[in-house]
Amino acid sequence: MEFSENNQSKGLDSNQNAAIKRTVLIVDDDILISEQLAKELKRNYFTTFSAVDGRSALEILNREKVDILILDVNLPDMKGIKLLEIVKKEQPDCEVIIITGFGSEEVAIQAVRRGAIDYIEKPIGNQALAAALGRAEEKLAKTRELAYQNTILLVDDEKDMVILLKGFLEKEGFLVFGAFTPTEGLKIIEHNKIDVVVTDIKMREMDGIELFKRAKGLYADIEGIVVTGFSDGDLAIKALRAGASDYITKPIDLEGFLFSINRAIERINLNRTRLYRARELKISQEITMKMNEELERRIEERSKELNKTQTQLFQTSKLATLGEMAAGLAHEINQPLGGILLVATNFRKLMERQKLTNAELESGIKDIEFSVKRMSRIIQHIRIFARQETLTFAQIDVTETIDSALNLLGEQLRLHEIEVAKTIEPDLPKILGEPFQLEQVWINLISNARDAMDEKQKRIVGGKLAVVGYRKKFIISVSRQKEPKGIRVSLTDNGIGISEENKKKVFDPFFTTKEVGKGTGLGLSISYGIIDAHKGKIEIDSRQGEETTSTVYLPC
């Protein structure tokens, strides 16, 4: 039986009128891709325009109202991202779908973050295109109140049946196509977007089940309703197993028929909604992942910058400390030098008297060697302490780092008339730490204690404090801590103390109560960072005008 030309043209005319509201511009310099997209878009009742570069795309956009822009990321004359930004500025309600090549996901995500609704990857699959177009149409429908008109294809070799059902469905607001053979029905499906196929099971050319299977093979989102006789129950079940959403029996009850159509469309809408929301979730996850990667990269860069700055601050503090210790270090080196000079003078006198014996030579040489080794140890320690390099953690004895700090500052404390008392609990466990960084902490804390005691003495002498018989005392206590297991180091001075207000700021970088030029305000801040890196704690307890105790907890 021949296809009804009147019915076909009427359906196509209705679709063309509906498509005027939805216009798509394809921008891609690949002509083959552009033609394939245009063909699929026309099947979906869109009016299409094509451009091969950004300039010609902008010319079309200036004269046409475009609903959806399908845009390749790489154009001959400009980047797709740039054209996207221009379009979103001039036509903000135009929905943009980006076309990307393999490995361009990052660019696609950038486009989505700049306003594109979706992206599709080459080679372009029908399902990906359908999802992107569907999401764009969904958003357009919300913003412009465009109604989507579902399409029905009726396939039956009984012409009167097709005409009757077509007229009924058109009155219900559907776009309806009619075909009198399965072959004609498949041609309509190939060239037009069909939502629901209604087909008779028994037809001469092929049965309705086979027609529906072929239709699903062309487009997986098609729903099917089969029309059967009362004796075709087994065929109806077979059709349902093939994926049809429902079946109706002859003679057809129009109300029941409409109910089946609406239920099939609800199923379509549900599947489309699931597809769109799944796509939105995927894009959202990809954007989140890219944002996290970018954040991690920035954090890593910032961490490197902070580590570099911290290293520079450590070095600055070390050099400042060495400058302050210059007098003490000179004394430490002058002592063995004095010993060497004394031996040399003694040798000369004995030589003049011709009384220089081998025994005298042996004894003097031993004294010289001892003094040289002592100076060498001092100089080597200073060189390592002042060196700017990456240091490693190891199992260390905390008391050794304290002794090293006292060796460097001991003479200075003596010159400042500070009495030092040290209490060390025996058999202390070792900790995992960096010895020179911990030594830096003790030097900072000892230097602060020295300055606090000097300041108190200055105020007593100046009559600002009434204290009788003031003697500077500095106490170091190292003990075992049970919970959590570790080492507790306390350093107490009877200096000027810290006010309640300043106690809150002592660990802030560059905070200092010392005179300009006498303090950087970095010592305690750097010490806090070092102890934190050792997974420990540092606390300051003080009574203004009386004393200050700095306590460091280091885990084993």
C-alpha cells in the first residue's frame, strides 16, 4: 500500500513550524562533522546554520537569533573559548555546547566554567549529542517557556486505521506521522525525531516486533506500542520482551490508547531526565576534580614558596644569632689560641737556654694538638649551624642539642653574669628530630631569657623596679613525659616577664617588645614552626616582673 503523501507532508509542515523557535549554529572547520551534525539536528526539527570560523560565526550571530551554539574549541582564526565569551556577553541566553578532541577535557571544563552548558567529544556519538541538546532545550524551555511537542509514528497497513488515529492524536497536541509499510516507517524514523512508534504486529512486509527492533537499533530512545488482536497474546508478550512499553488490542479503545501513549511519553521523559541529571552530575564531578587539582597545584606552589621563605627566615635568624654570639665565640676560640701561644713562648725560652728536651717537646705538641682540635670542633659546629641546606630527621638525644646551644652561648651568658643551672633526668629516650633545628630553638629561647634578665637589671638600676639583691638565674630542666610519651624541656628565667596582652602575640611573626634594631621578632615564630614540624608543642608561661618559663614537649 502506498504511503499517504498528504499525511506525511502535514506532519512535516507541523514540525517545520515548531522548529522555527529553536535555531542552532554549528561552528566547525571540519565540513564533514558540520554536515553530520546538521543532518541530525534537522531530524530533531532544528533550524541550522553553519560557520567554518569565528568571524563568519559572529556575522551569523549578528543577524540571527541563535538558541544553541555548537562550537569547536579550535577554530582557524580564534579559540573557541574566546568566541564563547563573546557570545555569552552579546546573547547571554544562547546555550553553548563545546566540541572537543581527544585529550581536551581540561579545555572543555574551562568552557563549562565560562558558561557552556555541555561538551561533546569527537567522534561525536548520537547519545552524547542527544544528552547535550536535551539539556540545552530543557534550559531554553525554562527560560523562554518553549513547549516541547512529542512526535508519534503510526505504522499499519490498514490505511483507515492510520488516518483515524492520526486525527485523534493531533487533536491531543501531538505531531503525528503515518506510514502504511514498515519500510516507509523506518525511513521516517531515519529522517525525523520520533518519540513513540505505534505499530501493528501483523503486517505483510515484516511484523511489528521486527520493525520495533530495527527502530531501536537506529535510535535507542524510541518507545514502542504494539497493536494486537485478541488472539495475539503471545506476540504481545514477545513485543514487551523486545522493549516495547505497552500493547493495545483491537478494536482500539481511544481513551486506553491515549493512556498508553502518555505512559510511554512519561517513560521517555523519565529516561531523558535521568540522562540529563547523570550528565550534569558527571560534569559537576569533573569540574570539582579540576578545581581540586588546581587548588592542590596552587597549595603545592604556595607551600614551596612558604618553605622557601621559612628557610630564608631560619637562615636570617641563625645569622642574627651568630652575630649576637660573636663575643662568646671569640672567647671560645681565643682560649685555645692563648694555650698555643703559651706553649710557643715556653718553647722559645727553653731553646734560648738550650734546655728544650724531647719530653718538653712531646708535652707541648700534645697541648697544641688538643687546642687545635678544640678550635676545629667549634668552627665546624658554627659552619654546620650556619649552613643553609635541607636537613634530615634522625634519632637524637635532646640533651646533646641543648649542650651544643650552651656551648655556643655559654661564654655570653657568663659575660652577662647569668647563673645557669641544669637538671637532666637520667636514661631519657631518644626522639626523631633534626639536631640543628632544635639547637636553633634552644638558642632562641636562651637569647630571649638573657635579654629579659638584662632588661630587668636595667630597670632596677634605673630605679623603675624596686628589687633588692637581684641575681640573674637561668634554669634548664629536661625530663621524661609519660602521657603522651616524650621529652619535656623547661627553660626558666627570672627576667622581666611578659604581660598578659603580649603573651597572646609572642608567636606572631615580627612581634617583638625589644628596641628597634635589637630584635627581629622571628625567634619565637621560627621556634614554633620547628617544634610543630617535630609534632611537638611549645608553651610560654610568665608572670610580669618576675619570671618566664618556656616549655617544649617533644614526642618520642
